[in-house]
Amino acid sequence: MQLQRILNHVEPLKSFVYGRATLDTSCSPPKVRVEIRERANGRPECSGCGEKRPGYDRLSAREFGFVPLWGMTVLWVYAMRRVECPQCGIRVERVPWADGKCHPTHSYRLFLARWARRLPWQDVARYFHTSWDSVYRAVRYVVSWGLVHRDESGIEAIGIDEIQWKRGHQFVTLVYEIGSGSGRLLWIGRDRTEKTLHRFFDLLGSQLRPTLRYVCSDMWSAYLTTVAKRAGFALHILDRFHVMANMNKAIDEVRRLEVQQLKTTGYEPILTRARWCLLKLRKNLTDKETVKLSEILKYNLKSVRAYLLREDFQRFWTYRSAAWAQKFLRQWCTRAMRSRLEPMKKVARSLRRHEALLLNWFRAKGTISSGVVEGLNNKVKVTMRKSYGFRNLDVLETVLYHNLGDLPEPKSTHRFC
């Protein structure tokens, strides 16, 4: 079977035919060059308007990279024609396998982008004998196409969160579609300010408004303010994870202060190596941590009082009625304010300020939470770790959309992986 027949099967070209194929073994890896020529009486298309136009002249032969075959580099060789267009002037013709001056073919860019989702980009470049920049441009091409053609209708719930992508408190805001057991990245923006989130609603707000029912976020004031202004029609839910995370931070702060106090006054260092005993849920404790916790609970310590307040608050999430949950929340906040533990009092004041949003969790019947968001955030961190970080935010956006955006891809006659 001839190579031309294989190419006609996997990559048929309209108005063009495959010509002679030659093998160059003088380089490593070997190169297969396949000539391409236009069909007889075929008129070139203007790259500006796309209309058939008369030919003007022909440029020197150009090589286009195709998918490697049996460990060999495959190059298509074609001498581009220029057309004389009454609307666009003298233009290089449009060809179906590549765009503009891009040397890799569409199929090769898809091939590299699909492997780039599975391997670090530097490994993809090394395995397929290309450059990191070529892999990046291939991924950017697939992401750009996917963002234009993705379906943004029917979104009922979104989750908003931020991650630190660079040292020096440099954050990015991430907006996900959540619910129905699935999640995807909808948008990424620099910083975590009100202006940042307004840009998201400026871009996608009109598509979201007819169907958006739930918004889930943490208690960051910029997010709360912007969601109230731009998505006040949706039920805004404060996430359980972030509430309990703030409470654990308060417990740890009480413990650290008490450790210093016990050390200063010369008491027994009972709280030494007790951090995770107090922060973990009881069902997650190891046998050794369970014994340590039982010893700590025998003492009248501030850390124990903070821990018991946290354990008591867990009952809040078991209510089904928002009215009963509100009653419990107010009673708990009163007890926390009387505890004389400043970190726990700070948590209580925060819960009081956001009482209405906390009760939305019950109005949504517990069906929406940012558990999906936290899972996607972990994938973001794994992606960044796999690539050892990104110095350029544009590259970070590209790789996150590529891995988490669930974007459609251009159609191809076959899949390579």
C-alpha cells in the first residue's frame, strides 16, 4: 500500500492531491517529505474573503509539519500560490490544512495538544522532536477554537474561588460550572477584586441570566459584593468548607497562643504535637491521635473549649429547616461570644454578618456546595505542579482551559490518542 493512499484515507484534501514521497535518512529522526499539488484547473481561494480568484504568481516551496509516522518526521511540501483579488489585493491563497504562516498542520496541532493534556509540555516537545513554543501554540490554537465553539447555555450553578498562582500574593479568580456531578472551568481572571469578577459577568452574564439559579463562594467581601450586584436573582450560598476552615484556623490560633502561655508558666506541655488531634474530625483520627485527644480533653484548656465549640457547631449542618438552623446559629454565636476566646468570637461575628447567606445552604436543600470547586482547585494545583509553575498568566490561562475547560475540539478525520 502506498503512503499516498494512506494519507488520502486519514487526511483527504479538497482540491489538492498527494504527490511523490521521499525519505531523507541523513538526519535524525529521518524525514518523510510528501509533495502536494493542486488539482488540474483548480482555482486558489483568497485568504481574505475566501472567494475563488485567479492566480497571480507562485511562491517558493514551504514545508508543513504533519503527524509523525513510525518515529519519522512527516513534512508536506507545497509551493503556495498568490491570488489577485479585487477586494483584498494580492493575497496568499487559503489552504485547508494550515492557517496563515503557521507551519504545523491542523492535525499536527491537535496531535500535540492531546498529548499535552497527558504529559508535561517539555516532554511532548522532546518526544516528538519539536519545541516547547510549538506545543504551546498548538494548545493555544485548540483552546481558542474551543472557547469560541463551547456551549454556554443551561448553566444552573457556578462556583467562585481563588488560588495563588505566584509568590507575592498574586491571585487569580476562577469561575466554575458546578452541579449535576460535573464541573468545568468557565473563566479565569487576574486578581480577586470586584473589578475582576465584574469582567466575568460582563463577558458571560447575558448567557447566564436565563438559567442561573445558584452561586457558591467563600466569604471574600469582593465576591459577595459583586454577586449581590450582578447575580442577585440567584441564590448565593456560602460554602460549608470555608466556614469550617475558618473555624479550624481559629482553633489553631487559640492552641498556639496557649502553647506559649503554658511554656512560659512552666506547666506540662500537654498540647505539644496536638495540632491535628484538634483539627481533624474524630472519624479521621488515627489510633495514636485518638489516645492523645482523650488525654487533652481531661484538662480545662482554652483549646479544649474552642474544640468543643467547633464540634457543637457541626450540628448546624444537620438541620433541614432554615428556621431551626437560624435559631441554633444565633444560640451558638451567643455562646461563642461569651467564651472569652477572641479567635472564636471573631468567627461568631463573621457568621452573624453572613447569616442570610449561610441559611441559603438549607434553602438549596444541601444540593449545592463547593465540593466540586475544591476538587477542581486540586486539579489546578496538580497541573501547575506538573509544569513547575507558569511565569506568564496567558500561559496559565491556556493550560487551565485546556485541562479543566471541557472544551470542544476541531473535527478531525481520525483521533491519534
